[in-house]
Amino acid sequence: MEEAPPNFGAELKDAFKPVNTWVASSISWMSDVEEFFRERSLIEKEYSSKLAQLAKRYFEKKAKKTASLSVGDTPLMTPGSLESASMTTWNSLITTTEIVSQEHDKLANDMVSKCADTLKVLSSRYDAFRIQHERFEKRLTSERDAQYSELRKSKAAYDSTCKELETKRVKVDKAFDHGRPKAQKSYDTQMVEMHNVKNTYLISLSVTNAWKEKYYHSDIPDVLVSLQDLNETRVQAMNTVWKLSSTMESDSLIRCSDHMKALAAEIDRNLPHLDSLMFIAHNQPQNGWQEPPDFFFEPSPIWHDTDEIVVDTMAKVWLQNKIAKSQTGLYSLRQEVEKRQKDVESMRMKREKARGSSEAAGGRTTTEEMDILRNLLSGQEELASVDSKRVALEVEVDTVRQACGDIDKNAHTHKFKATSFKLPTSCDLCKDRIWGLSSKGMTCKDCGFNCHVNCEMKVAANCPGPLDKTAKKALKDVRKSSAAGMSIDRLSELPSANGSSHGLGLNRSNTVTSVSTISTTTANTSTASAATPTLVSPLERAGTVKAATNNPAPTPVATSSPKPPTRRVLAPPPTKYIAELPAGDVKPSGPKAKMLYGYTATNDGEISVGEGKEIVVVEPDVGGWTKVRNGMAEGLVPSAYIEMSSGSASTSTPVELDSRRISVISGEKKKGPVVAPKRGAKKLVHVQAVYDYKARTGDEFDMAEGDKFVLIADDDGNGWAEVEKNGVKKMVPANYIERV
């Protein structure tokens, strides 16, 4: 049974440095062989010269003694020939010496031109080819170390985020009631950020392990096999030179032919892979090669956590976008990898064919074979680069799917592109201003969704698809109205007549906020409101800061400035219910209504009522809350949660009614709308203009001195107040008005 040839990639694994050193030493050793042939050529030259001088000297001596030695000094008859048989033989011997001198001179010249010069050229080529392997290995190692560095950065970012999260948690614990909601919201936001950073760390962990496995099991073994091919090709070339020198010496030195044949036989037995086997035998570890262990999740010393990917709602949105980005380039990378693998395999077949031709030609290395080896290495280098990217994307996708399943199955990812906004624009996700003119934001090419660059990965994959300008404008209006409690995610799923997203022309809810509510809100309310979309003024989305800068107001008469209201107090979702008396035991007295959503009381004076319950309105809505009776219990519920029965006056605002209609159309489970309830304020606050003012934007009112308005939100520090007139809410300079 024929012995299987050795394979550096399978046997040595991570041994590039010793293999490279060994191959470099072998190539360097070729210069010693070259010097040997040059010195041998000098010896042959010297020997040839001495033989020629010797033959010439003895030809001269022979000429003087030929007659004497042939016939004597005093012959009786002149011989017909001046040479005797012995002299003829001697002449032949001297002539043969002269011919041998010429053979040695020819051998000396051939040793320089056919052996020494050939070895010099081959040594230079092989060393240049070896250096190409060295550059390839350095690039692979650099890419691997860069990935290791990315993993360390991800770990450091994770630790830093966890530390910041712990700091914010401590602030929540130490915060007073009036500051607790803000601290809680900051904590929740940091929690989301920590989850995203953690997921990045875990994904980077998987990618690094995959990259490591590919490096040790694919990339480096391929380089080692190529180095092995280089060395074995070098050995074959050395054999060729040695055999040539042996043949030349055998032809010129017939009397030494037996020795030259023995040398040729020894050369024939020097198979190219015998050196490789010996090297393997002296370099292979006794206990076998041990692969470096995989990287594993290291919990932060501050935030103790597990190695499970976070799969809550916010994290799933981020993961969904992450997997979508990975899937985008994965298909093309797989095709490119397949194509390059075929090219590499084709070049390997050509290499085997060229090697067979070389053996058939007496072991002579051809230029074609060297070109094939060079092209094969280049193909492997390109394949390794593309395949590393494919492995990274596949591991990202597999890691997310193992944790979350096929979360991208019905996803419709937004097609974002970098955008520079010339006008003040608000992020449709976080509602904050997108500042800067140099690609500071992103815009969906299909539906026109605008967001910060940092918000791109947090946008839910619910793009309605390509829309025309009319549909995009309608959807933009809907997103603006989301500040009043509507969900953008549900609005974008509503079909329109032309199949695009349904856009409703909604206005802001007329629910009013109050400072008294936030001061009495419990921790449960804060937690619930943090999970609900917040209310944002249209002024904040229309560039109020710029307007305030361009319209400086005159210094008004000194007036008392009330504490600015908080516009982010939201009604909490139902979490618990209280016992109720049967409806039949209660005698209603007042308009009847029905609970559209279940509500759980969180403060004194409120009442818990289940979804669909029939209730009696005791006091109508004044500031976003309605006093009702459920059985024998009376208390307040959000006005947006109830619907008046037929024949009774409706307390629902247009936005609330549209929100209910949208819930029915979309078929989603009904949820309580976002409300901004005003507790403890039964009367509206009226203000009047003390100066004339000309509006600069569509979000501002024109004012004449003496005009009256209803105050919705006082100045919160930006110099503007929100007021209402004839059901329309807009902004005016805060120091242009006073309370009446």
C-alpha cells in the first residue's frame, strides 16, 4: 500500500513561523550549493589548465626524444617512421590527456552556466515566492488580531455601559419623587443601550471565534500547504541540477562513470517529500497539537449578567435590523466565494497536471508550473479574504436566529440612506432634532422615515414599501401626530387605496398636562410611561430654537413665571384590578359610557375599570380625566379610555377616535392610548398678548395686542409657550403673553 504524502496544513496547523524559517533556510542553502559548483568549476578550470600545460610540456619532450627512443642515436638505416609503437602509444596518452583537459574545461564552463547560474536564479525566485507567503500570513494574522482587538473593544464598551447603567440605577434609588421619572427614564434608556452593546459584544464574540477557527483550520493550513509545495518544488529543482551535473561529469569522465552513476542513483532516491517527512518527525509535538480555546462571555464586574442574547422588544428591533444588514451582503458573498473556490480548485488541478508533466520530463521544473503555483497562492489569498467576510455574516445571522428564531421572516426593513437636512428636521423615532448638514441623519428611500444615524438600528422593520409623494406626505403627518399618542408602527401597516401605507391627517390631542400630576405619580407610573411613546411638541420638530433666535422679544413687564409643565407624563397600562360590585346593583344617574380599554388606578382619586365595562359619567372631562361610577365606586379615569354611549356627548378627541379606528382596522389587540392627563386642574389657564407678533413659521400664531389664548404648555426654558385658539395649537414667544 502506497504511503500517503505528508500535508503541512493537516499535520502542523499553527506552525507558519517554523515552516517559513525552515523553507527560508532551505532556499538560503541553495546559495551554498551554488558556491560549491562555482568552486568546483574553478578546480576543473585549474585542473584543465594544468593538464594542458602538462600535455604541452611532454609533447615538447617527446619531440626531442622520439627519434632517439624510436630508433636509437645512431641507426644504421633511417627508419621509415620516427615513432615506435611505444611512442605512438605515448603520443596517444598525451593526446588523451590534452582531450581530457578540454573535457574538464567544458565541464567547468557547464558547471557555471548550467548549475551555478541556474541555482542563483531559482534561489531568487523561490525566496521572492516565499516572501509572498510571508506577506499573506502577516495579513491574515493582522486581520485576526484586528478582530481580537474589536472583541476587546466590544468587551470594554460593554463594561463601560454596564458601569454607566449602575450609576444611573443608583441615581434612580436616590432620586426624589419629582426627579424620579427623569432618572428612571435615563436608566431605562441606558438599559436599552447596554443591551445593544451587550449584543454587539456577543455577536463579536461569535464572529471572533468563527474567524479564529477559519484562521487555524483553513487560512494558515492553506499557506502551509503552499509553502510545502514551494519547498518540494525547490527540492525537485535541486535534484534536476544535481542530476545534470552528474550527467555532465559522467560524460567527461568516463573512467569515473561508475561513481557518477552511483551518485545519480543516490539523487534519484532523494524524493522531494523525504525532507518534509523528516522535518515533520522533528517538529511535531509529542502530545499532538492543541487548538487554542474558544473565547467566552465574561460578565462585567459591575453588571452581573448571563451569556444569553437579550431578546426583549427593543433588542429584537435592533437584532432584526442587524440580521437584515448581514443578509444583504451574504448572498453576493456566497456566490463570490463559490466562484473563487472553483477557480482555486481549477488551479490545483492544473498544478497536479504540470507536476505529472514535470516528472515525465525527468523531474525538470518548468516555468509554467511556477506560474501556476503563483496564481494558486493569489487565488487562495483572495478566497480567504472574501470567505472571512462570508463567515462573519453567516455567524451573525446564525447567532441571532438561534436566540430569536426567524425574526426577519416577515420583516420589511427600511432602505435608509445618509441624508443632509437643509431644514430643521426631527427624528421620527426619538422625536429629537437632527442637527448638522453633513449626512447627520438617515432617510428611508421607500417611505421617507427620518431618523438619526444612531437611531437607524432602533427603527422597527415595518416599512410599508415604496410610496408616492402624496402617500409619503400623509404618512409624515401621521408620524407628527404620533406625539399625541398614536403608534407609528401600527399606522405604517395600514393599507391605503393604492396599496401603500395609510396616512391620516391627525392633529394634536387636546389633552393638557399638569405639574401636579407628575409630582404625585408613583414608580409604577414612571415605569409604564417609560415604555410608552412620549408626547413631543410640534414646535420641537419645527426648529423653535432657530425661530427664537431670529425673533428676539422685547423685555416684557415683570411677571411671575410658573414652573414649566412636564409634557411626558403618560397613563400607565393596566397591571391590576380591584373588586367591583355587579352592575345590576347600581342605579345609574348620568350619561352612560363604555370603557374602550381596561385601566388600573395608580393614584388616589382614580378607579380601576376593566375593558368593555359599562360606566356612568359623574363629571365631564375638563383636563383629560373624567369622573365615573363603576358599581358603587367612583373615581377618575383617562378620558381617552372611554367612549360615550349613543345619545351622550363624546369626550374623545379626534386623535383618540382615529386611534381607536386604526386599532380596529389593523386588527391589533386594543391598548390604552397615550394620554397626558391633567390632575387637579379643573380650569383652563387663559393668557393674552401684550405685544404684536408676526409668525415666522407654520407652527406659530400671529398675535395682536389683546388677543386671548388658552395656555397649553408654559415656557420650559427655550423662550416659547404653546397656546390654543379655536382648537388649533401653536407656539408664541413666552415673554409676549401674560396670564389673565
